[in-house]
Amino acid sequence: MPQRGERRRPYAARVRKVAGRPVAATGKGRYVAVRVMLVGVLVVAGLKLVQVQGFQASALAAKAESQRTTTITIPAKRGSIEDRNGTKLAFSVETRALSVNLRLMRKTWAEFAQKNPTKGQNFETRAAAAAKFLAEKLPGKLTETEALADFHKTQDFTYLADGVEPSVAEEITQKFPEIGSETRAAREYPGSTLASNVVGLANWRMDDPDVSKHNLHGLDGLELTRDDDLAGTPGKMIADTAQGSDSVVIPGTERDAQPAVPGNDLVLTLDSDVQYALQSQLSDYVAKSHAKGGSAVIMDAKTGEIYGLADDRTFNPNDPKTYTPDLMNDKAVTTPYEPGSVNKLVTATAAIDSGVTTPEAVNVVPGTLKVADHTVHDAWTHGTVHYTTTGIFAKSSNIGTLLLAQQLGPDKYMDYLKRFGIGQNTGLGLPGESRGYVPPRNTWTGTTFGNLPIGQGLSMTVVQMAGMYQAIANNGLRVQPRIVKEEVKPDGTVVPEAAPKTEQVVSPQTATTVRNMMRSVVQSGKNGNSGTAPTAALEGYQISGKTGTGQQVNPATGAYSDSMYNITFAGILPADNPRFVVGIWLDAPDSTLPAGHSAAPLFHDIASYLAQRYQIPLSQTATPYMPLQVDN
């Protein structure tokens, strides 16, 4: 209260103190403060608007557009692979991949439940119904439990199933529009294991970071090496996509489409019927001989085209469980071996071509031969015998072969190895092909030249081995082997493969002489005049060929084994008018069994099948009897 006589100040002018600070007693100060704050906020917002519209407009517009639109790759149809007669070995069919935008799904189902509370549907009931329906329509691809688990993932997008029939996918997406369907392709292999070692495998590359391509890629065989020809060129289009996914296209927004260009079809030189017979006969013989494995090839004697190329076991491209390195390894081209006496063809050809000997010349062959620090024996014990040159090779005398090779000399012998393509890649075009091995000439020792002419110390594949005999069957002209005949473009244009490389190994006269000499290998005679493979003979046809038994190296000792062998045979059908060359390799068969010490019976069966299938005319004359051993 004011004291007596003190003048009272107006109430509006009074100021009271709170915690030692003066505080206005009216709302005027508050109004001013709020006004200042609002002006500040408007200034900041204006500056931000100027920045966005003036400096960041283009960048932000582009970012918004990229979030709204997506470039969709249109898969190209992969070309088919077929045999020489048009039988499909691999082709593509259209399928669908089902996916779901989980964020959109949750939102859609939540809105439906909110708008239709009386229908008793919510996310859980809708998900359960969709999972049950999917499981019914996709047996073997998706279970009800798996579908429910997919619907409850925390991510925004997931795939549900692949390889779905288009009609089934359409039925699913019509009933549940929140489930998307993408066009894809699946690779079909109607023959299963038929020629799979050649055709190979194409599938989705799950490790490909650009999953939007949705293209099949070659993973093995010709599917891999000719992937660029088969794959074609993908197309593309611009489309709006659902939020949270670059794959779920909003219908009706597709534009600026560039169509895909299909891949080319590949036509092979293989005959699928021949291939089937070869695979079956080889597998049966490998089992009968208790071999670890085996490979075989059937080659056109004139063109080098391969009609059949088989391993005893191979994979099934329709069954991922068989995708193992062992089964997918095409041993016919990837696995070289020491061929043994089948390689004596080189020595025989070089000796005849160089004039060292003639087929009828008599050679004195001792029971043993010292070569450097090694003593050579024949496969049978004998004293000094007199063999004709024809007899040396018909009976497969190691000693007689080395005596002829010594007259040639190592340099000339090496030259003939090169002419026959040993140690060189054939260029067949299958993955992992081995070039085999011939030791460099400057590394040879006396022992080396005691091994090579009889087929030890060097290696080759079954295709290379057959290629040597193809040159002799084709009058001395070696033709590069081929397994692809031509390509067919989407418009039907046929593009033949490039002409194969050729080399005249020896003269036609030399080739004919050697071919005739090798007919005695299948000769059956008395008094030492039988060749090593009478069981390869085919009634009505002249057959020329050569057996081989090459020692394998024991991995435990690093030395040649006395129990493990490479058993080989190469033959010409028929010898007087060659049509086919057959090469066979058996990996370590049981040599105590009749089928284990020779592949000649298998050649007989293969040759018999070929003669019937292609109605090969019978030889005009029987094979003349040739003396192999001469008594003095």
C-alpha cells in the first residue's frame, strides 16, 4: 500500500518483478515477439523456395521422374539347338515369374479391411487365402507355408515362384491383383542326358547383378561357347512401376518400346539317333569291362563332321542334382590320355611316306631291343621273328615299330606328329578342350624316342585320335573336326559355319597304302597271321583300324602301372570306300575280363549300327589275306 501523501502511479504503468527481472504487465510485448518470429519463418521458407525452384528444380524433377519410371528389359527369345535332321536338343518356352510388392500388398489389404469391416477380412485372412490358392495352383513349386513366410517378410518386394505356366499365372493374378507376373523363358532339354555333354546348359544367372535382364545365359557346352549367337539382343521399354519395386509394371504405362531380337538357332552335325546309340553302347561296354569311364566319337571320314560324341556318363540339364563337375566334364575333349599302340599309325605312315619300307618288306624283329637305358619288349614273349611291315602293325610289335622309327630319326618323326595335329587344339568349339601333349623336341632323350613311336610319353583326346585316322581315310587330307553345321537367323537365313581348316598330311597314295595295311589288324589267320582285333571285323565290309594299350601312370608312385591301362581302338568303315571313322577310349578297364583288354568288340557293334542306319553299301571285294609272319 502507498504511504500517506505518496502519489499513486497508473496501474498500466506498474511493473512487477519476477525472480529479479522486470516483466511487462500487458500483451503488447508478446504480440511483437510473435510477429518477429513469424517474419523470420517466412523469410527462411522463402529462401528455401528460391533455392529449390531456382537452383535445384531440374535435378529434383529428374530424380522424381527416375523414381516414377523404370527402363524394363524385354528378354530376347533364345535360339534353339537341333541335330542335323531337325530334332530339337534344346529350346526355350515362355514362362512367368510371380512376385509381390509387399508394401503395396499390406496397404491394399488394410484399406480393403477398413472399407469392408463386415466381410471379416484383414491382412492375415487375406494372406492365408492367397497362400492356400498359390499352393494349390503351384504344386511342387511353392507350399502354403513358404507362401505365408514370403508374405510376412519385412522387405518391400519378393519373388514367389519361377517357371510358372502363363495360363496359371494369369489365373493367380486375376484372383489376387497384388501379385505380379513377369514374362521369362525356361530352357527345355527334351532328350535329358542325350548329347548333354555337347549341348551343355543354359539357365538363370542368379549371380548376375543386372537381374532386370531376365535372360538365359549359357553355363556349359555349346550353350556357353555359342552364347552370343543363341542369346539374341534384349529389347527395352519405359514404364511406370509400383512404389518399392522396379519390376512390377503399372498396366497401361508402357511406352517407347524397342522389340527384342531373337537369337539364332544352331544346327549341329550330330545325328541324335546315332548319339543315343553311341551313348548306350559305350555305357554298356564300360560297365561290362569294369572301366572307370570311357569316351567315343563317330566322325565323317570326308568332312570331319561329328555324328556322335559320347562319354559313358553325363549330366541331365533338367535335373540340377546332376550338375556335378564329374558329370559335366566332357572327357571326350577335355581329358587327354596316353594312347598306346593306336599311335603307331604315325610311325607306319611316316615309314611308308618316307620310303623307309614297304608293306611286304620283311623285317627281322628280335625278342628285346635296347633303347638308351631301357629294354623294350613286345606284349608277348618271342625270339627273333620275321614280320612283314604289315605284320609289325597288325600284330602291334613295339620292337618292330621302334626299328622303323629309328630309320626315320626323331626330327622326321616329330614332323609327322605335327602334321597329324597331335599336341594342337582341334578348334572344335567345346569348352575346356585339351590340346594333348607332345614333349618339346629339345627335351627329348634317348628314352623319349623309345616311348613316343609306340604311344607312350605323349597324350591326346579321343577326338584328336580319330582325327589321325580321318586323314588316312580321306586320302591323306586332314580336315578340322566340326560339331556345328550352321546357324539359322530369325528370318530363316541360313549361315553355314566357316569352312574347316585342312592339311594334306601325306599323299593319297601313301594314305591308301597305310589304310590297306591296317586292314590286317582285324585279320584272322593261322601260324601267327592273326591281327590283334579279329573281333572288330564286320561281315561284308572291309575294316581298317588299330588297337592300343597304353600304360597309365600310377599316381602313388609316379611310374607306369602294371595293372592300369588306357584301352583304345580307332577304325575306318569301310576301308575300301571310307564313310565313318570311330574312335574309342576306355579308362582303366579290368584287363582280366574279355571286354577289358580290347575295345574291338565295341567298335564292331558301333560299325554294325552305322552300316544299317545309313545303308552303307557292302564292300565290293573281301579283304585280301596278307602275310604277317614269314618263316625262314
